[in-house]
Amino acid sequence: MFVFLQGLKDFINEVNTIASLHHPNLCKLLGYHARDGSEQRMLVYERLFHGGLDRLLYGRSDGPPIDWNTRMKIALCAAQGLTFLHEEGPFQVIIIRPH
């Protein structure tokens, strides 16, 4: 669950924008829960066929650990999704690095 410190209307506008994004390396946003007067908001994403990335990398119980070649392919796909968000997405992304 995510807590957003903004108005409900702004939140819904941003959810609609996120839901409109389409890229093969991004999870689809399926819906949300928000209630007027409450700061609690929840985003609902599609369930991934193989589970979450953490399960693939660290916790597979249904088979052998994935090899380094597969891990590198996963990293490349994640980077491509992030590149899409940074370069073509509707939000300006600012990264602040500590000194």
C-alpha cells in the first residue's frame, strides 16, 4: 500500500496517466483504491506469471536458481523499462544522489 499526500483528484489523474503507459517491460496497472478523506491509496498491478523479481532472483522453490545469463537479460529488460519511463513517459523523473 502506498500513502500519497495529495488530493484525491490529483491521485486519480496520475493513476489514469500511469494506466495509459504501455511497454513490454512494465507491469500493467489494473486499478486502484482511494477514499476521499483518507491518505491511504493502493495501486493494483497485474500478477506476473513467474511471480515477482525478488522470487526469481532469490527465492525460487520450484526449480534451480536462474543462471547469470538469464539474470543479465532480466537486468537489460528492467533497464529498457526504466529508459522508457525516463525518456518517453509523461512524468519528469529527477534522481537525487546523496553526496
